[in-house]
Amino acid sequence: MDSSEFLEFLVSRCSVREYDARKIPGADLTFILDCASTAPSAGNLEAWDVVVVEGEEAQERMAEAAYGQEHVAKASLLLVVCANYVRSMSRYGDRGVLFAIEDATIACTYMMLAAHARRLHTCWVGSFQDEEVRQLLELPSHARPVAILCIGVGASPGSYTERMPVVEHMHYQSW
């Protein structure tokens, strides 16, 4: 893949919130998680974990925890990506909390792009009740849910959303 193909690949990815009923094959899930395991991480500690959530009842409860976002219940499966503070704090102390959150978000981005490479659709959900998700998934105290990644086959095609010009983000030498 050359650089123009890579940019086209990135631009063609969009959030999709309507999914058909097809299940995600195990090989696709394995591919997505294998790709995530290649993500860069602070000190190569990979301070992230993922909980795979499937099934109508479990996903309905997650949708409720996500303030009633229906697409959470309708996706083929959910990947709840968590920051695992213990892994990074063991080396970096309090700064390890930030590093674990960064590791989890990078890993989740890789999962999203890996799903796109398999022609699956995703929607990153960041709006949810942390404590409710923690209880539903029986997360240990050193793990914080960072994102719910909905994955499925889109029932309708997503559409590209306009982005700010890159120059609006750029600063040289200082803000």
C-alpha cells in the first residue's frame, strides 16, 4: 500500500450506527485483536485489556450504561477497551495512569482500523457511565473502561464527515 492508498483507506472509514444481524467470524475478531497487540505502548507494557461483549441481554445492559445509545445493543459485538493501570504504574508510578489511558486509546484505534480492513464497520463510544460498565463487566479496581467499540456489518453505508483543515491544528515552535 502506498501513501495515497493509505490516506484513502483512512478517509473511507467512518462511524456506523446501524448494523445488520450478521455475526462477526472468530477469524475477524482474532485479526482485530492481533492488530491491536501491535500498537505502540509506553515502555512496551501494553497497559490495556479488552472485554468482548456479545449477546442481546449483555449488549442491552451495556447500551443502558451508555445512556441508551441503541447502536450499542444492535452491533454484532462490543469490545470494551480498558486501561490497565497496574501494568504501567509498576514502572512509571502515577504517570502510568496517563500512559495506560494512552495505551488503551491507541489499541482501540488499531482495533477500529483493523475492523475497517476486514470491511467491518465500527463506532467508538466514549459516553457511558464508568461505574455501571465496571460493575457489568466485573472490572478490577485497577482497570478503567476507556471506550466501547461497536463492531458489525453496516446496514446502511456510513458517510464521510467533513474535517477541519489540517492547518487549523498546526502550531510551530509554540502555540
